[in-house]
Amino acid sequence: MEIFPAIDLKEGKAVRLSKGDMATAKIYSNNPEELAKEFENLGAKWLHVVDLDGAFAGEAINLKTVEKIVSATNLKIQLGGGIRTKERIKSYLNSGISRVILGSIALKNPNFVKEVAKIYPVAIGIDALNGYVATEGWADVSNMKATDLAREFAGAGAEAIICTDISKDGMLEGVNVKFTKEIALASGIDTIASGGVKDLNDITALKEAGGIYGVIIGKAYYEGRIDLKEAFRLAR
């Protein structure tokens, strides 16, 4: 199982939110590239980066910071936040990003996502509240079930699905293993759990569930709740 340490960017700083609420942003680092190097030194191969400002604005607000992270490490980086055009996808990939995450647009324009997933390295971000897909930085909740959206992309060519239980995100209450497994089964795509990881027990639970490709770790690390080196060992 792959572990993806997370860096969420707001105004060039590494922050974490609670339940996706920008008003709850807590700054953990003014130098995200240094944080990325720290993750690499601890054993990370991948990094999960979200441009929070971009998710709301639909623009590459934190591009310069992303470029600094790319330059500072040899990590493979998956990046999301407001990516809605082929031009933006190509721009990020040309800057050294390994995989782009398409979230809101996966609900609004699934055909576009299916088209680009055949050409570019794409992960689909499915964020859900009470089982229903939320978009636009989680500001809007749709009437589409997350499992139905996951099923829509079965066989579409996406490299991964990142599924987030918004009610758990940033709350350190434990990851939603059942929801992650449901998304994996519905899609048949490598699925990455996101939201709520609180300690090493979550890593063990996800691994024992089987069929789960990876997990994103953010706040649990920043708040000193999880030993990343040990998490990497458990995930192997």
C-alpha cells in the first residue's frame, strides 16, 4: 500500500483544514518545499499536493510554490485544485508533476475526464459528504452518490481514484475504510483513502481490508499523532 504525505497550499503556505472549511486553516509551514524534503527523507516516494486557492478560483494560484516543491525533491507528485482544462493539465505535467487530480470536473463533465485520462496521467478526486459527491472546494453537495460516480469511470483509463470522506477530513477521528472499499469495488480503479487518518491503526485497517491502493496522511503527521517511518513500514 502506498502512503501519500499531504501538503495543502493556501497563499503559498502549507496548511490543513477541518472538513474542508477554509476558515479553519491552520498554518504548519511557510516553506512547503522544505516540508516536501522532510517527507522524502522519511521515505516517501509520492507526495499529494492540493492548491486550495485554486480549488475555489479554478486557477493555478500556487503554481510558483508547486514549482519550488518539484525542484526541491525527487518525489513523484500528484496535484489537484481547480484543474479544468487540457492546457492546465499539460502545464502542470510540463512543470514536473507526475499526475493531475481532477475533482469537480469529474462530476460536471465526465466525458472530458474520460477523454484526458486516455492521454494523460490522471487521478479522479471523489469527495463525499454522507455518501454524496461535493464539488467546488466542497462548497456544493450534489445529488450524485459517490459510488455511482466511481462506477462511471470504470475502465476509463484513470490511474487512481482519491476518495475523501469530508466529514472525517482533518478531524483525526479515523479513516472511513468501508467507504474507501466501496469506491474501489465500484470503480475497479486503484483507490486512495483520504480524510481522518489518526494513527497507525488506520494504516493497518486499510491494509487488512485488502484492495486499497494507498492512503493520504496529513494532519495526523503535522499534529504528531503518527510516525511516518513506521507507517511506511506497516504499509509495505
